[in-house]
Amino acid sequence: MAWPSVRTVLAVAAAACLPALAGSLIRAKVTDAGPGRTLAPVRGHGRIGNRQYLDFEPNGFAAHPGRLSMRAPSGGGLVVLGPPAVGIAVRRTVESGDPARIIRDGKGRLSGHLGDTPADFGFAAEEATIGGLPAWIIPSAQGSGVWVIHVHGLGSSRSQCLRGVAAFADLGYTSLLPTYRTSLDLGPTPGRSHLGLTEWKDIEAARRYALDHGARRILFVGWSLGASIVLRTIERCPAPSTAGVLLVSPALDWPAIISAQLRRAGCPGFLARWLPHTVNFLRPRGEPVIRWHEMPATYMQKHPSIPTMIFHGTEDHSVPVQLSRAFVSRQSQPVGFVEFDGAHHTLEWNSAPQLWNESVQAWCRRLGLETPVDLTDPVSEAK
């Protein structure tokens, strides 16, 4: 019997190793819970009257509709920027914060966060610790018994959700903004995300906390990965207290999300569809097996039958809006769906805050939650 040549052996070995290597790289990218690293250059700056402004490239993220914020790569406070005036350059007025460090660095990280704490939005919040993790409680003056649990996304912090609180506060609801084990609130290097496989337990602890502190009905708001975490929480611990769920730029069908990103990077379609299924080939020690078919809503068939609303931007390049459209079309029960024209990932509120607020409040009225909940007849749940 003739032995294969060394070249043939190496070729076979390479072919066997490539999927494992690709899967390892994809897993590392998808589960990176660290902060974003993309920086926008500042083209110029100046002052008109008593207001400072910053100028940006005309075709970049800085042209996104609505208010944004920026932070210098060297640190410092958050600088809130007004809506863009588009011309030769994109000009944004500084609404709050000191842009000196951004000007000195010549660049900064743009985001949709418009404040670091509830006080930045005019809310008086209470600090809480739930399962050893920090949380904010923004109480209701009316004491309606409705609590809203806001769950942020991957590589973010609870401040991501603060934009969405006012719509619920105006209805007299209490808001709870918890952290989970890979939140940036806990430090700049929180470790690898498990895509909700373990994080849901922290959100279930938050739900229990709310019930122990006066909640009778609970709404969940999940942003991006937070949507997947919320659905896993509801699936694992179904409860009559759950009144509904709002999913913002929801990251639900992870194989499709990864495939879309690979296609944007130039990967052939058949390969882009197959590669997401290689993520367990070289699984790091201690990391869980990711079984896509067990993820909430991955194949559009695991969504619990609770009232659901989805907000999604039409220019979302991280989680394509087509995935939410497909999710809505395949549900046996109606799912509310509002598209935000021109909005990027998790920037629906920034692009159209009035549409966001009106849609939230109309949805809550349809759920019958616009009036105070009768606290004399609490919802019974098994502990």
C-alpha cells in the first residue's frame, strides 16, 4: 500500500483544522463582552455664541439622526451631542459635558447613550444589590404595582436602557435596571458572554427581587442580546406576573446574525451559513456548549405566548431588520412591530424619541396597564 505524500497529509490536516480555527475565531468575536473599539475622527471644532460644536466626516456614524454622545479614548466624561446638521461636514452642538479631551485626542467613541446615571435623565434612583450585582431602581410615585425590568445588550451597561425609562415613568411604572455577570458596569473586561445561557439567572433574580418589593405585574425590555436573555428567562421561569415583553433591536436568530455579518465581510453564502455551527469545535475550557437550536427564538418556533412588541431600525447592520420581520411573520399570535426609519443598532429611541414614547404607551394601554394595579389582589406565584 502506498503511503500518502507529506503534502497530502498536510493538506488533509489543514482542511480538518480550518473549521475548528474558524469556529474559535467566530466564537471569540460573537462572545466579546468588552466595549466597542470603533472611534470617529473629529474634523474640526468651534463655538457659535455660547455653544461649542464638533465637526465630523459627512458619511459616517456621526450623521445618524437624533442625539448621540461621545467619549474620548483617553477617558473623561460623556459629552452629549445634539442632532446633526449635515453639509460639507456633519456638525453637532455640544449639549452637555466638556469636549476638551475629545478635541485633544482628535477622535472619540460615538454611542446612543445619553447619560451615565439616572440623575443625568432627571430621575431619582435607588441603589440596590441583587445576587451580589448592582442595580438601579427608579420608583413610581403612583405605586401602580407595575415594574419594568430593562436588560441591556452585549458589550454594554445598564445606562444603555436609561433612554427608554421616561415612557414607562410617565405611566407611573417603577423601572428596575439590573446588571448581569458580563455587564460593563462590573469593569472594562467582564469576560466572555454566554449569549444568555447563564446570564438569564441574574435577570430571574431581578424578577424575584421586583416581586418581593411590591411588583404585581412585570414588563421586560430587552435590548439586542438583552432580548435573548429576557426570552430565556421567561422560557425557563414562566410566571403569571409577566405582562409583556418589548424587544429592541433583538438579537434572536444567532446563526442568521453571524451569517449576515460573514456575508458583509465577503464570505460566500454557503460558507456563511455553515460556519456558525463550528463554534463548539475548539471550545475554551469552562465555556458552555452553544446549542443554537435551544436558543430562544433561533428557529422562530420557541417564542412564549405572551404579549410582545418589537422595535427595530431599518439601518441595523448588526442585527438585520429582516430577521425581526421574519420572526413576526412566523408567530401564531400577533406581535407588535414598529420600524424606525434610518436607525442603526439600538438607536431607535435616538432616531425618533416621540415615536418610541408614543408606541410604548399605546402598547401598555392595549395591555390594560395604563391604570393602577389592584394591590389587594396580588398575583400568586410559586416561589
